[in-house]
Amino acid sequence: MAAAKTSLTHWGAFRARVADGDIAAVAPVHTSDPSPLLGNLVGSVRHRSRVTTPAVRRGWLRDGPGPTDRRGADEFVPVSWDYLTELLADELRRVIDTHGNEAIYGGSYGWASAGRFHHAQSQVHRFLNCIGGYTFSRHSYSLGATGVIMPRVVGTHDNLFKRSTEWQVIVENTDLLVCFGGLALKNTAVNDGGTTAHPARDALQRFRARGGRIVSFSPLRDDVDGECEWYAPIPGTDVAIMLALAHVLATEGLLDRDFLDTYCTGYDRFERYLLGRDDGVPKSPGWAEPICGVPADDLVRLARRMAAGRTLVTVSWSLQRTRYGEQAPWMGVTLAAMLGQIGLPGGGFGHGYGSMNEPGLAPLRCRLPSLPQGVNPVRTFIPVAAISDMLLRPGEQFDYNGLRLTYPDIRLVYWAGGNPFHHHQNIPRLRRALARVDTVVVHDPYWTPMAKHADIVVPSTTAYERDDFSGSHTDPLLVAMPALTEPYAQARDDYSTFAALAERMGVGERFTEGRTAWQWLRHLYRTWAEQLDFEVPTFDEFWRRGHLRLPTQTGLTLFADFRADPQRHRLNTPSGRIEIFSADIDGFGYPDCAGHPKWYEPPEWLRGPRAARYPLVLLANQPATRLHSQLDGGATSQASKVQGREPMRMNPKDAAVRGLVDGDVVRVFNDRGACLAGVVIDERVRENVVQLSTGAWYDPADPADPDAMCVHGNPNVLTDDSGTSSLAHGCTGAHTLVQVEKFVGEPPPVRAHEPPVLVSEPDAR
Ligand SMILES: Nc1nc2c(c(=O)[nH]1)N[C@H]1C(S)=C(S)[C@@H](COP(=O)(O)OP(=O)(O)OC[C@H]3O[C@@H](n4cnc5c(=O)[nH]c(N)nc54)[C@H](O)[C@@H]3O)O[C@H]1N2
Ligand SMILES: Nc1nc2c(c(=O)[nH]1)N[C@H]1C(S)=C(S)[C@@H](COP(=O)(O)OP(=O)(O)OC[C@H]3O[C@@H](n4cnc5c(=O)[nH]c(N)nc54)[C@H](O)[C@@H]3O)O[C@H]1N2
Ligand SMILES: [Mo]
């Protein structure tokens, strides 16, 4: 099993020097533009926040399962693996026998680590399927709105990324890149499953060298690296801007009627709205200016430029992570359709350039190996960001994507590979929701806030303490991930934990199929290799070499095949075309999502009534210094902190009126909650906007109080979790309105990365 000490993360491949059971140094491999996130790996295996022993919350051990407000405030009792397995198996059995499998929530959303076999979500879902199933979740926090709206508009959502127009095609063909939400390079380092290539920075340089121009709409200047024409509209108003651009195209005869007639349906219905035929309000640049703050003349000129050359309209994913988030991608496609360039090289629509590594990369010509998850006999599900609603409102009905669904009565929450205290909005409400269930189980290598809110905590290995391999659908390399070091303390692979649990519950053989983890790796590789239409080396050869290059499909343009032959390549929509008007959505009659893209005033915006009390828009965007909450204790993440708090960037004018200087600790608050943050003054941030990225581990000043201030800077104590609309119920974490004031006195210490108090109990084994 000896192999070079290289491995893969979601943000790149690296070579490690290992000493004393930990990663002592890392160097990037394969990439020409390595991610700074690699800096978080050093010391991560033996970090003080590791879970070193199976542990059970003291109150749960004493009083048994049941609703309680002690979660997050209690001590933990270390137990043996055998006792943990026994307790957990008995509790799962009790819940299933008394309430049925539907009472287990196993959505278990989260990114976990790279690795095709030891992928925590695949493992937990396979295990729960073996014991009769679980209530599951649909879609993601990334693309909650897109995942529902885009299949109805263009017949797919993932092909928008997996078969996106390649960077090289943009470099060679695009004249004008109009980017709603910028093209943030900090985000392009990352891909789910791992990535080895980071071509975006170089592509943008070559694009500019060829004479390409970038227009960025974003509250942050540095969402585009280097030269661009920057507009900083009021956050949340991109749909109004796109409507204004569309209005110019429609009224100046700049739209492509042939394209709209041949490839789209419902433009005329939409145009009635655009021109104000029914409501008397033309959505003109003059109408948009007071909404978005961008001068009408600039919008007129931009629309004309867009029609004069090869233009790619890109919409970042952040735009759909807000209330009415369905509208931005829908309107983006509509605008691109009016320009008539969808399917032409370098023109049309793009979604997620600058959001993830994947858009702009060449897809593999083959599938990847993956662990079969089995079949879930339970059909109950929720849209993923409805977790608090589900736990707080069992039995209540709600609308979702044309369906009327009922929230199940959840008794046990099972999490492996995610951190809801990172990903979910309105943490005070989430804490009250988690207090309602009988039992919370968490597998994680670290004492994350979610682990501290659990009853049963299962110490997992990190990806660097076990053998695995990984890759993603838009990366040419399959990469071997040999264990870099032995498992720390009592940590075990999730696979071993589930194998032991399955054995105890009488389904051991079904779960393991008689294979060890190492045998599974070989099995997954071999069965994958057998169905390929090209030759690959044996598993041993692959493992020895450390990576395997797979064929990719280069030169793609999104929807080129549809453009070439709209009959043969009809879209998977009711009309087979791009649905600018959707009769289905119209038929649902939702007040918050009409049959065509439309401007809705968001609740959390600067021109609304709420801004009188909370006059700043907080952008809770993706952190430049880590992936989500992962390795927040690592060097790159820690170097960015200000007096130990998460940095919050703000415009010099907003700082001046509050008497703030660089390095101050501030209290950021609204009527949902409050957190501390460290001030970084930066004129690249629009006025009336502050940026506090996600990912600082939640650290309540008083762990027993769900409304306590987070002393570390987690913006999700402030955000709203009410969902994008009745259509998708997507995550709306991107924006929230806040006020900021100087924190007076000595700020409380940050204890986020300290383990909880561990106490021994006489009866515990
Ligand atoms: N306000 C606001 N909130 C947001 C967002 C936003 O823009 N604004 N963005 C949202 C988005 S797009 C996303 S994708 C989510 C991300 O939310 P998550 O995916 O939940 O966040 P991560 O921090 O990646 O959590 C992964 C967890 O898996 C653990 N882990 C790693 N390896 C293993 C393993 O092998 N086994 C086990 N059991 N655990 C492992 C890590 O230690 C970590 O605790 O956040 C969302 N939340
Ligand atoms: N370094 C790093 N990279 C990541 C991640 C990470 O945690 N760390 N997470 C990954 C994941 S899971 C996902 S889903 C993607 C998410 O990708 P996105 O959702 O696109 O990423 P964000 O950084 O939240 O937002 C991108 C930019 O949009 C701008 N923006 C916010 N609101 C508005 C608005 O109303 N209008 C306009 N025009 N612009 C706005 C912000 O300035 C922000 O910097 O990122 C991925 N990449
Ligand atoms: Mo995401």
C-alpha cells in the first residue's frame, strides 16, 4: 500500500510531509494556481478540536431520549465504542419500532470531504436504507432555487454547470462578459469531490489580452480580480437591472425575434409585463434606476453594447440564495434569449462562473466510480433548507414545486458530513427546532457546533487517515488518496461505525456485502473499469501511480446541440423549448413566483421598511480563507481573524459614521440575533453594505441561551430561513439587514474550537 504521500481535497491536490501523526507541511501538485485553503491542512489531524472518543451527552445518558433545551449546553461523557454502538442501535430500533422510519431525518446535508468511498453522505444514506429508510432532503444550499426553477425553464439544472461553455471558448469568442454577482476567483478553487485544475484566473487574463471586456455588477469590487467596469447596485436588485436591459432590447428593436420564435415559448406573455401593458409600469431603465441605483443612461448604453457583439450573461449562484431567488437565473436566461446568442460559442447564458470550479471546465467522457446507496423505501422529503420548519411544525402542510407536502414528525436527527450550524439560517430558531426531537446523532472528526448540540457524538477519521480515491465530473484526474497517517485517538471511519451498527441491527451483510474498506475500493474501481469503453490500468497500477488521467470533452458551448437541432435535442421542458413563460408555474398560482420572471421587492433590502432599523445589507458570502466551516482552526483561516473574530469588511464612510477603525470589535445585530466581528475597512465594499463571510464556528456567549450573541462572528445568527418562495423553498442566506455598533468593553473569549467539558459517569462503559 506504499504510495507517494499525495492526496486530494475539494480545493486541490497536495503532497504532504507527515510528522508525529499529523500533516507537517503541504505543497500543491498538478495545479498552476493553487488555493490558499491548502494552508489550513497543517496540524489538522491532531487539532485540539478533534473528537477523540465516542461521547454521549450527559443528560441523554441519564434521562434517556426526549425533547430538551440542554442541547449545546451540556457536558459529554466518554464511552467505549461497544457501548456507543449498543446505545445507538437500541435508540434507532426504538424510534423505528415506535414511530416508523419516517421519524428519522437523514437528510444529513453537507460537503464532508473528498473521496468516492468514504463519502459521509453516501455512507449514512446507504446505512439508513439498510435499516428501512429515512426522511430525506432535496436539492442543496448551493442551488436551492436553481435546482427547482431551471428544470422548468431549460429542462435541467446540473447540465448548466456540467456541460457549460468552456473557458477556452469564452477566451476565443466572447466580446463582453456581463457578470451579475462578479466572477469571484476565491470561489473557483473549489469543487465537490475534488479538483486538480484551477484555470479561471489564467482564462480571464487571456480573455482580456484578446480584447474581451468584463462588466461586473456586484457590491464588492474584488469579486472580479483585475480590470473591469464595476457597478455596485443595491444588493438584491439584479432582476430589475436585467429587466431594464431587456426593456432597451425590446423597445429599440435589438432583440432576436427568430431565436425567440424558434427556441423559446412565452416571450409575448413576458413582454406584456416588460412593457407594462397590464400594470402600466414599463420596466425601463428609468424605472430601474431608483430601485438599483445604477444610472438609466448607463443601462441603455450597456444594453446596446450587449446586442452589438458576442455577449455572455453570467449569473452567480449567490443571486438565487436570496428571497425570490428563482427570478435571477430565470431572468438571466430570458435576457440571453432576447440577445439570441444561446448556443453560439462564447455567447448566451452562464450560471456559476466565479461560484465554483466546475463551470467552464471540460466534463469527463465517462462516469466516476461511486458507492451504491441502495433504495430508500420512505418517500417523505423536505426541501433541504426547510429543516427548522419541519422540526417545529410536524403535521403541517406546505406548498412546494406544485405539490402539497406534509412535514413529518421527526424523532431522531442523524448527521454525518455536514454542519447545520454552518449552513442553516436563523441559528436561534434552529436551536429551538433541534430541542424538539428525542435524539441527535452526529458523526464528525471535529467538535463542531453541531457536534456540541448532539446527544451521541461519533468520532470520524479525516480523509487523511484512511485510504480512498476521488475525482469530480469536470476534472481530468482520478486521484489516489492513501492514508497519510494512522487514525488519531479513537477516531474511526464512518464505514466502520456503520458496519458495526449494521451488524448489531442484523443487517451487517447487507451493508458491507462482506467487504472491508480496502476491498470496497478495489471493487468500486474494478466494476467501474469494466463498464468503460476504454482501457484503464489495474487498481494496483493506479494506486502505485497515484493518479489516472481520464478523457474529457473539450470545446463545449452550452446548448449548442439544441441550437443546431431543436427537434432532436429538444429540452426536457413541457414545450421542449426555453420556457420564458411557464404555464405550469403560472398554474400553481403562487403569490411569490409567477409564470414568468418578475421583479419582487425583497424583504431584506436597502429600500424597504426594515432598513430604517437595520440600515446595512450584510453579505454572508463564501469565505476566501476556508471551505465553509471546515478547518476554521487552520492557519489560513486563523490568519484572517481580527482579535480572534471573523473579519467583517465595510466601506470607510459606514465605518466613519460609527466611529470605527480597522481592528475594532463590533456587535452586528438585528431582531433575530447578534454576533461579534472584527472590522476591516475597505473601499472596495459598496456603501451601506458589510461583508461577513460564513464559516466562523458558532460560539454563543451563553451556551444555554439560544438567543445568545455569537462571540466569534457566524452570520447565520442573523439570517432568515423562510425560503426563496413557495416554488423551491431554497436557502436565502446570502443577504440580511443589520446594524453595526462598536463593542464596548473586553470582548468575551472565543472558545469555538475548544472541546466541550468531558466528564466520567460511573455507569457509563
Ligand atoms: N448565510 C449563508 N449560509 C450558507 C451559505 C451562504 O452563502 N450564506 N452557503 C450555503 C452553501 S452554498 C453550502 S454548500 C453550505 C455548506 O454547509 P456544510 O457542507 O454543512 O459545511 P461544511 O463546513 O463543509 O461541513 C462539512 C462537515 O463535514 C465534516 N467532515 C469532513 N470529513 C468528514 C468525514 O469523513 N466524515 C464525517 N462524518 N464528517 C466529515 C467537517 O468536519 C464539517 O464539519 O452552507 C450554506 N450556508
Ligand atoms: N473559498 C471558497 N470557495 C467556495 C466555497 C467556500 O466555502 N469557500 N463554497 C463553495 C460552494 S459550496 C458554493 S455553492 C459556491 C457559492 O458560490 P456563490 O454563491 O456565487 O458565492 P458567494 O461568495 O456567496 O457570492 C459571490 C458574490 O456574489 C456577490 N453578491 C452577493 N449578493 C449580490 C447581489 O444581490 N447582487 C450582485 N450582483 N452580487 C451579489 C457577493 O459580492 C459575493 O462575493 O462557492 C463555492 N466556492
Ligand atoms: Mo454550496
